Amino acid sequence: MEEQDQMQSSIEVEEVEEQQREGKRLEEENVVRFLDSLDSYVTLLDSLSSTLRQGWLELASARQSMGASRINGALLDLKSHSAATSLQVTHHDDEILNQPHFTLCKWASSKNGYGDEKLRENKLQTNSDGPQLRHRSQFAEKIPETKGAPLIVDDQVQKERTKSLSMFGTLVSPKLRAAQLSFETALETLVEIANVRLTMLSTSDQVRKELEGTEG
Amino acid sequence: MASRAQIHTSNSALIAMIADEDTVVGFLLAGVGNVDLRRKANYLIVDSKTTIKQIEDAFKEFTTREDIAVMLISQYVANMIRFLVDSYNRPVPAILEIPSKDHPYDPTHD
């Protein structure tokens, strides 16, 4: 009888220790996820700074070759127009993935039927627990599955780029085109930063709650 | 049977900007500029003549618009309205502080 009681109590002690180990493991996982996201955040910001510096330099070179009066804020189009580059925001309603996710849609024109949607998922996000959603343009079904389809899409993208450049004139410096590409790259980095920041803030909250729970 | 997580997607959300001229012009070249029928733009160019009130009003407007998902703000501009920026705590629109040409990014302020 005493032996049975001893066995029962040792089993209970083992279970409690197992739960504590499991809790500790989850806490450490959250800390590691937070540190990973923080590292990614800092690295992406550094990359963004370099890309922006390049874009500003190219813009300055374009201004020098085209003239300061041809590249300035006063020329910006204040007539009603939609953004050609936008974001898709996906919300998950479960307990684990309760943060939004941003996806960049570059040069997706709503005017024509063959809008190209260059979707850039955050590569770092692919390492997270989130499901990998493949977003398709609402016009994708209209693009025929022929050899010419990618060329049509590229043409549309070029048209959108040219339209964006046209606010500074018909003939523009190659440096202005280069600046446009640099700022497109900067946009992609910024969307990654936005997603990583959300992960960082979410894991930071979890770590803080666990620490408060431990102290209390 | 396990329940599926509901996934809601909103399309064509905008990127707003409060930054210096070169930064705004650069991102407008990348196609993010939007002007609605009331001639309201999704950006504010900050220069030496821009007042703190104008920046505050733009920040408040962009953070309350439902069609804006991300707001870019130059860090030196964010420093001018730091109290307002730090008191903002919603996930969307996400506020991203970015470096500017004349003011490199300082992580201690972010």
C-alpha cells in the first residue's frame, strides 16, 4: 500500500516536472523567435538604407542631367488617379496566426484586363508557422496560357512604368529609370520589414507575458 | 472535424507617405501615388515650410483611413511628432520609420 502511494506521488512529480520542462521549452522558443525576427528586422533596415541611398543618388543624377525644374514635387499629378502599386492585407482568424500579412502588388493596373501582379511574399515569412498562400491576380484567369502571355504581362508592366515616368516628361534620363527600379526594390524590402515587424511585436508581447507570469 | 481558420483578404490597400521630396518622388515613381476624387493624396511632402500641425493632421488622417495599410514616415519627421507616433498602437496601418537623405536611420528612436 505504501509502495503504491509512493509510486503514485513519484508519477505526479514526474508529470509536474514534464509540464515545467515543456513550459520552459515554449518560453525559450518564443525568445528565439523574437531574437530571429529582431535580427531580420535590423538586417532588412540596413538593406533598405542602402537601396534608398542608391535611389536618391540616381534621382540626383537624373535631376542633374534633366534639370532641377523637370524633377520636383511641383510636377506631381494632382488629378484623380489610382495607385498602380498597392498592398493586399490578409487577416487570419485563428489563435496562432492572429496578425495581418502584407503582400505587395506591383504595377497591377485596374484599367486593363491584363494587369500584371508581381507578388513578392516575404522570404523570411516562409520560415514562420504561417500557411503559404498563393495570391493570384483577379485578372489572371483572363491571361491565355500561351507562349505570348508572359510577354503581354511584361509589356503591361513596362507601360505602367512609362506612365509613371511620364509625369516628368516624355524623354527621361536613364538615371530616372534606374531610380524607379531602386525605389521598387525599396518597396519590396519595406513590405518584408512590415511583416517581420508584426512578428517581432507579437513575439515580444508573448515573451513579456511569460516573464510577468514567472515573476508573479 | 477541425475548424478552418477564416482568412479575410482586403485588396488594393494603399501605402501612405510622410517624407521629404526626394523620398516621396522616388516612391511615386514606383507607382504608389493615389489621388481620390476629392483630390486627397496618400502622401505629404515635408519641407522647410511644412508646419508641425500639417504633419500631425496628415498622420491622423492616414492612420484613420481604412484604405491605407502601411504608412512610411521619415524618421526625422516622426521625431517632430514623436508623442503622436509612440502613442499609436494598432497593427494596421503599420507605421514604418525610414531614413531620409540627410538623416540616417537611428534604431534608438524606433
